[in-house]
Amino acid sequence: MGNGRVIWITGLSGAGKSTLAHAVVARLRARSQAVVMLDGDELREVFGAAAQNSRNHGRDGRLALAMQYAHLCRVLAQQGLTVVIATISLFREVHVWNRDHLPGYFEAYLKVPLEELRRRDPKGIYRRFDAGELSDVAGLDLPVDEPAAADWMAEFTPGVDVETLASRLLETLEREGQE
């Protein structure tokens, strides 16, 4: 067993999870840490979800995928790696399992209002939902569970850039003795 850890960055589509994860990973690598970056969009392809019906995946399918992500994170962290994962995975069951089973688990939640997510909409998800082309969209017609006890939360604040958020997240990790 190594002494790895998992930094689980969660939030709705367009919240900035991947952007923040890349900034955190860059900073950790600059400190010569062994870091693995996982992104939910890429993991869906790895686990074959894209081959299923990626346009409409409901709660059960999303929950099963999130649990696969969590298990992968555990395997990697047990080898002494720091795993930074950017994933929606807003399910209470996943958060509880992660706390109980992932080494050095640190939950980071990007809380961004729906109107800002709709404004950003990098993948066109909200636009396509509004046009009736998509369903089972997390936070819209698919209920999600906000983290009940995130270790770190960033509420959307106009003008705060990703580098500032990455610094704040890592400062919190350091304060908690995990860095």
C-alpha cells in the first residue's frame, strides 16, 4: 500500500472542473509529485459509456460509472500516486464510498449557478437540453446530490481566475496536512 491520495473535483457541466484539475496537476507536478489526471469525459470513453447511448444516460448508468471511477482512483492511489479527477459524479452514495475507501480523499466542489453554467456551456449541453435534444442532464432533469461535507468549496465569484482557485485548493490541502 502506498501513501497516495485522491483529489475529487466535482460540480455540474461547465463549472470548470477540468480547468481547475489541470491547474492543480501542473502545480503538483512542478513540486515533483507523481500525479495522475483523470477526466470524466475521457473516462466515459475508456469505460465504454460513449459506445452505449452517451446522449441520454440516466442516474443508474451515471452512478455505475462514478463507482468505476472511484475504484480506479483507489487502485492508483494505493500505488502511491496522487490522483486528481474531474467528474460530475454528484451522488451521495459515491461521496460516502469515497470517504470510506479512498486514501487521502479530498473532495472539492465547484458550485456555479445555473445561469452562469448556461452562459458558459462549453459543450452545448444546456443549449441542446433547452432545444429538446438532450435529457438526463445533471442538475436539470436529472437530480444530483450536492456534496454534504466537501473538504473545499468554491462558489462562483466573477473575476476569480483558475490560478487563484488552484492556489486556494492547495492551501486548504496543506492546512489539513495532506500536502
